[in-house]
Amino acid sequence: MKHEELISLLVSSHNPLSGDLGIGKQFDTAYQKLLASSPRSVRQDAEMIREKIHIDGAGWHSYKESHPYLSVLQDALWVDRKLHIIYRKETEQVERTVCPLGLVAKRSTWYLVAESGGELRTYRVSRIVEVVASEETFSRPAYFNLSQYWEESLIRFMQNLPKYQAQVKMTLTLMKRFERERFVQIIRRDQETCDDGRISADLEFNTLDSAADFILSCGAEIEVSSPQELRKRVAHAAQAIARLYE
């Protein structure tokens, strides 16, 4: 076994998703059995890697979504059994009878992909408030490809997100931060700085509210040039903050 392959196994053994699926201990056992059956040189390499690389799989923030029905979804998935679910949407709870086709983990968030009413739908597992397994089974569609469906649904999701553009002037330090920011996209930027040392750029946010909140968090490092509604929103909020400290 190659050095890189050993490292990949070590990293995988600390993946919290195996615990979510209830197979964390089994994964560890399989890992130990694999090492035990490996040549002595491989075991020595594995021990050296453990001494020099430590994987802390926990994030800095302790929040983790609750998904008490994940095992029920799994069981139904293996045998193509229909499910009756109650799902919490943004403003209401709805009842659905679904045919589970797959589970997808994006980072630490689980999603159920299922067919309901003749359509493919995606349900966030943490929003499922009740599940009852039906006695009825279904025939899994031969055309369905889980990974292909997921990639296409991500593209549709990104395309359908609201977009709000703004022209700003910002410091070079802030520009570098924006280049790494997930929720702000730099559409255009000048190559030369302005007379005051700042850079003019066009940014894309999701909404007016998110743009104002984000720009306010940057303090005096950024100035809105347009649109006027955003410039006024930021100015009014900044004035209100200043009055608190007078």
C-alpha cells in the first residue's frame, strides 16, 4: 500500500458522515482489520503517519443539524419502500408520500432525493419532522443517476438564486478578502487604483438586504457608488449607529 493511500484511509476514518449513517465503529473495525492483514512495512508506515498527522474532524462551531430519521430513510432506501413524511418548509408543514431514491451529504448536511407526484424533489433531512415507512414498495427508475441529478440540481439552484449588483470602491486589503468570500462575487474590477488608493469594482450579492449587511460589516473600507437605494440604505444605517455613540 502506498504512503498516499495510507493517508487517505486515515483521513476517511475521521469522517463524521460514517457516524451519521451508523457505521462509524464498523469503519474503524474494517480499517484495523485491513492494517492487521497488511505486511509489516505497511503497519509501520501507518503507525508513523498516526504519530505525525492528527485529524480533528470536529469543526470550530459545535452546531450540528439533527436528523433522527436518517436510519429510517436508509432502511427504506435499501429495499425501495415508500415513505410518508411530514416536511417543514419555510412557512408551513406539508405531508408527502415519497419514493426515496438516494441520500446526499453536502459537508455535514444530509438531503433526501425522492420522487413525489411524478417529480424528482430534494428534501433537507433536518426538516423532516415525521416519517412513517409504508408497506408499499416501488420500482426504482432505471434512468435515474443520483450523482448526475445532484450536480444538475446544484446548477439549477445557483442559476435561480436572486442577484443584486452594486458598484463600489474598496481598499486593496478588502478586495483580497472578497476574492475568498463565498457570498459575494466580483463581476469586474479596475486594474488601477483610484486617487485615494482604493479600487473600483462591480460586486454581485443575492439581495439588497444582504448587500447592505455585508457592506456595513466592512466599515470605512468600502463605499457604495451605485445603486442609490443601496448607498442610501448603508448611509442611514451608519448614521443610526453613529447616533448611538454621540
